[in-house]
Amino acid sequence: MKDVKILNRGRELILSLLLIACSTLFGQNVVNMTLRTGFTGNDTNQLYPFINPHLSIFNDSMLLIRYGTSDSLNLINSYNFTLARQSDLSNYTTVRSWKRDSLFVPIWGSIGEYGIESKILNDKKNSSEIIYDINFNPNDSDFTLNFYTIKNLIQKDSLFLSIPFRKQKPSVTPYIQDSTIIFITSSSQFLYTIYSFNFSGQILSQRVIDFNNFILNDDFSVNLVDEITGHYSNDSLIILHLNGLYSIVVLNRYSLNTRASIFLNQQISIFLLNSFNYTGASALDYVIDSTGVHMGAYSHRFIASNIVDDQIFSCKLNWDSTLVYFKTFGDSTTDERAYAYTRSNNSDYLIGTFPSSPLYPYAAAYKKNILLKSTNSAIDSIHFFGNKNHTGIDIVVNDNNGDVFFLSTFSEAWSNDSIFLQITKVPNAVLTSLDKIPNEKKNRKVIVYPNPTSQFLHSSDFQIGDEFSIYDLRGRLVREDIIKKANQINMISLNNGTYILRLNKYSGTKSTIFMKTD
């Protein structure tokens, strides 16, 4: 397979975002970068390849993207690390951290090839980074966990630790804390073991969870552990697992005993049912501190046969399951889903898709990305238009300057079915300007077209007599008026540029971002 290619901005395969035409915002551009994965998937074969993409802040100036690439058989061929500059997303370097060669990738249940990807692990106590991978044949009962030092920031160097496991299979990505490796294996579908090792491979402690001898209020569904994600105090680490209730379990790092647990979806589902008549909630990502868990999610409501109304929300639960806050986004009739969440400087950020099509993620159906930011005083969103099946899947924020980066996927299912990853940078200047605009309690988006526009902006939400305001991206009021003709507003008098439209209706306030061109 050819090396992964970075496609320059402006080529036909790049997503033509609405904001990409913004020339400069406080010296920063809205930019994107695209990576070719080699995977295929479309509405015909309904493939959902396990690219396992992940986006993270590598340091003050660089982003790290890790992802899988495919061979012609649509199987994982390699795992890759790409470093990109935060300033303009220019490609820094891409390396293959793991190649299939004669190796195998773990097979999980009936969902097909999934894999435990090679990953850079950060040992914060020693300010060092480590790359791990797994030598695993799913037809055997043994495997080996390997750890390597790093050179040139993201390349494997020397193998310094190799841990063999007999008659066990890997269950989750390992986690490193204070020179201690935490890892989970399975001996059967009923028997799982949580290990802690030092860097010499010595077992420091271990805990067995036996589903034939399950201890309520102490054991948990370790077979569904999604990630070991960190700690909020010196002697604790967090286990996230998805068991229908989206539980979070806190373990003592030394003894591996259960310290606390919280059932996110159980509490939220009860609240949604009682308050909004919604049933169920699908949690996304979590941000955990000593007081509780911040969460991004979406809820479900069936309006009629084959009509689903999914709504995006964010919330916080204390460790005693008390609901601290709940914020809902979107309208009441459109199926909207968020797929990634993060929190930075007391603001919630979500990236999602509208309308959603979860069964056919790479189908030739029109979808848009939604970027949401919620503060204590405002809720705002930006829509990104582009390829028909574009779907946001991961989001990070630079805590120092507030710049937002999100990872998304798209394919060309209408011409070919090649699947791509895209990273988009949204400068903080765009988002902070929205916060300065007057905001009502009910702040919803308005759908407009054409966008960009040279003359008239149309929307079914435009009714005669409605008040509207137009702001530039610095939050300055440009125009204020009432709608004089149903379904349209004349924008001919505006200078070329990008603006925010705020529509004041009796039912509440709606907003959107649009471009004026010649």
C-alpha cells in the first residue's frame, strides 16, 4: 500500500468548510488537513472500518493524530502517528508505529477486526513517553505486551520491556502512571485479571474478577471496559466501561480495589424521562475531577414510526450521583448526535453530526458537522458544510489559547468509497466572539441557504416581523432590522466576509454563521 498521503488544502478531496474562506482572524486562519486511510465503506457494503482514530494535544505547539490504515482487503495494515503544527496544521511527520506483516490483530466478538492499536503512553511523573504494541495471534492463547523507548518524538526506539501472558488475551489499552503499568487481560469470557507491573515486568498487584462469583457493589463489568483513563488523586485511577449504564469505576492504584462508581446513564435517563419525555442516553466522553464527572451525550425520543429525535446535551454529576447542571442543544424535531466531548476553562465543547445516519456512516447522505461551545452564560454553535457524509468523531482544546481542533471522517461514496480523516482548526477568536453576543435562555440554530450567499439568505424560519441582528466575527453589531418578506433577508448591502446572524423569534433566539460573497 502506498504511504499515507497528506492532501494539500484546496484539492478536490478536501472538505470545503464554510469558514475556510475566512482570510485571517486575529492573525489565525481556520484551516484543515486530510489524511488518506485506505479503508473503504459505502451505502452498498455498509462497512464500518475500525480506523481507531484519536486526536490529542501533544505539546504547546503540536497535535498528535493516531489512526489505522488499510490494505486492499479493508483490514488494518498499520497504525500510524502524525504530528501536525497547531498554528496551521502543516504536516510535521508521519510514522508507522506498527505493521501487520505476519502478525494478527485481535478479533472482538462478532464485530469483526477491531484491534488494540499501538499507542504513545505518557508517564507524567518521570516526564517520559513510551510506545507499546501487542504481538497477538487470535488463534493462540498466548500474547506478548511490548514497550519501547521513543526517538524523534514519535518513533519507536529500543524495546526495553516485554511481558508474556500465557493462556490469556488482551482486553484493553494499558495505562502508565508513576512508572507503573496497569493492564487488563481475559482468561475466558467469565474470568478477567487487572494487573499492575513496574518497568522491570514485576507484578506489583493483581485483581481477579470472576463473573461466576460476582461481588455486588465491588466487582464491575470488566469485560466491557473501554479505557483506563487516569487519576484525580495520588492513589486512584479511573476505569471507564460501557455496560448499558455507562459506568465509571474508580480503583485504588496500589491495591486495585474499588473506591467509587457512578452510573451516568441511569441518573440522566431518569432525569430526561421525567423532564423531557426522552428515553435513554448515549454518553460520549468524560472529564473527571475530584468532585464528579462532566459528560457530553445525546438522548433519544421516538416521535413516530421510523422518526427519531436525538438531542445533544452536556451535564455534570457529582460522585454521589447528584445532577449539578444539564444543558440541551438543538431543536425539537431534528435528529442530531454528538460523537465527542471535552471541557476546557469551564466551557463544554461537543462535535457532532446533523442529521445523523448511524447505520450507514459513509453513505452518500448529506450531513453537516456541528461544533458546540457552552459557557455559563451562552450556548453557541457553528455548522460546517462540505462532503455529504462528513462526521465529527473527536475534539480537543488547547487550554492555553482556547483554539479548538476536531477530527472527522468522510468518504466519496458517490464516486468511490475511499475513507479519509480530516483535522480542522477553529481559532479561539471565532468562538470567543460568539460569547460576547447577547444571548437568550433558549438559543437554537437556524438553517439558512444558500451559504455562502451573494444576494439573499433564505430560511423557513424567517417570518415577517421577526427581528434579526448581524454581527461580525469580533462580536460587533453590523446590522439590525426586521424581516420584511417571508423566508428571505436581503444581504446585498453587506461587505464580503463571514457573519453571525441572530434571529429573535417569539419562541426564542436562533443563530447561525454565514458568508457573504460577490
